[in-house]
Amino acid sequence: MNEAGLKRDLLAWYARAKRDLPWRKDPTPYRVWVSEIMLQQTTVAAVTPKYEAFLRRFPTLASLASSREDEVLKHWAGLGYYSRARNLRRAALSVAADHGGEFPSGFDAVLALPGIGRYTAGAILSIAFRKPYPLVDGNVIRVFSRLFGLKGRAKDPAFVKTMWPLAERLMPEKDPGDWNQALMELGATVCSPESPSCGACPVSRHCVAFKKGLQDKLPVPEAGRKPVPVKWTCLWIEKGGKVLLWRRTDKERLLKNLWGLPDAGKVEAAPGRLLAKASHSITHHALSVQLRAASLTVGLAPVRVARGFTGFLPPLHRNLSIL
């Protein structure tokens, strides 16, 4: 393969065809970092409005470091995977305490921050600091698999491991951030998982899979994973026009540490009439949820809860609050 020609063609295409995304404007370390954390397992369409709103509330690393966790989670709502938001705040605190409030520019220092792995470190360093660090994600794996005719499953750790030396070899000294973003852009918009747009691909003349008619067979499709059924009965309990909410613990199977309607069995109340039913998927879990009216069977004791708010908690359930 003519790797110099590949780089030239892909970078030229990216320069003229890249999407106008908010995190590509003024790519400071903070802005790039927030975008990369938000984009983990979340679509560009879902992230774009949340990213802009998040930065309006937390425009700087210092503002994020001085925030409360509940406020960060509130502005993260709708993106899911809330551990990302908690790690974002923890990392901001670490930068403030250990790096004088300046986002570090060394690979090991960036990698040591909560919530940052090799991919995210490479993205931040290449895009914001223009340092030649590679990255490998699902899009890059798919592009490399087809370009070089490499057979394997995209989520197979052994196959993923083979991609990093290739990414390092191809990494240009000049404009490393553009190169990394071009690879991801190609995978996201042209070299799609199903029915790739080879006719519109700027590098199809370099692609082994295209030449051999293997573009729909590489990477090797993942083995189907049967979703795990999860059934929940949630309770709607009212008192004085307020609704009882329950904060899940970090030992819960799903949605750890988040507020929601209490599950039956987590509070002393008997489920009553059915109010609603819903189905939802979280990763590989298939949720079937019933919402039922209920009344508490124990007394309530007053307690001080979130800032400036007085709520009520059942004596034996200190993670409950009437809101």
C-alpha cells in the first residue's frame, strides 16, 4: 500500500468534508477532553446539544473543579453512563490539586486522570496539544480492518491489540489531530458498519477490502449476545403533593447512585394498581418496568437533605426523600 498517498488523500478529504462540530472550534485541552468523555458510547447527535449546554454552565476546568457532584450530574442528564460525569469532576479536582489547574500535556499524567484511557489520552494530546499520539476506537478498527484486509472481530481484545502498532506506524508528525479525526470521521460517515459508502470513499483506491469485495465482511461480525431480561416494579408514592424518590446505592446492578422512583422491596410499601408499563434497553440488559401506586407502611421522620431543602425519610431508609 502507498501509505503516503493514503495519508494525503484522507487528510485532503477531511479538510473539505469534516462535519461542523462544536468541539472542533477552539480545541483547547478542556473542550476536547469534555467532548471525548461525552462521546464515549454516545452518538454525536445526542452529545452536541448537551456539550454546548454543559460548557455554558462549566466553561472552564476551574468551574468544573469547584462544582458539586449533584450539579454536574444534573447537567449530564440525558447522556447516560453517569460514572463518566463523576470521573470528569474527579479528574478536574485532580488537575486543580496536582497540576496547578492546567490540563497536563504529558501522556502518563493524562492517562493517570480518572476516566481517561489510552484512546482518550491520545485524542486529547493529538487534537489539543498537536502531539503525535495515536488512538484506536471502533471506527478506527473498522477502517483499518478494511483498508489493510485484516480479519478479526472489532471487540476481540487480541484483534484490538494489533491495531495500536499500525496506528503508531501511520501517525504523521504534522497535524496528528487532523489525522486521528480524519480516521474517526471516515468510520463515522463513510466506512460505516453496514453497507459502507465505498463509492464516496476518498481512500477506496488504497483499500484491500474494496479491491477484494470484502467490505461487508470485515471486520468479522460480532457473535450475537442475547439480552439479559430485567424486571422492575417501581412505586409511585405521594405525600402532600410530593413524590417519594430513592437514591440507588453503588451496589445496585444498574443506574448506581442515581435518583429515581423506589423499587418494590426497597421501601416498606405494598404495590397497588398498575399505572404504566415501559420497556427500555441499557447496554445488554432488556428492562421491563411496571409503575404501580403504593402507600408507605411505616412512619416518616423529618430530615435535612439536599442544599436548602427539607424532605422526609422513613426511619430505616436513609436513602429516600420526599421531593
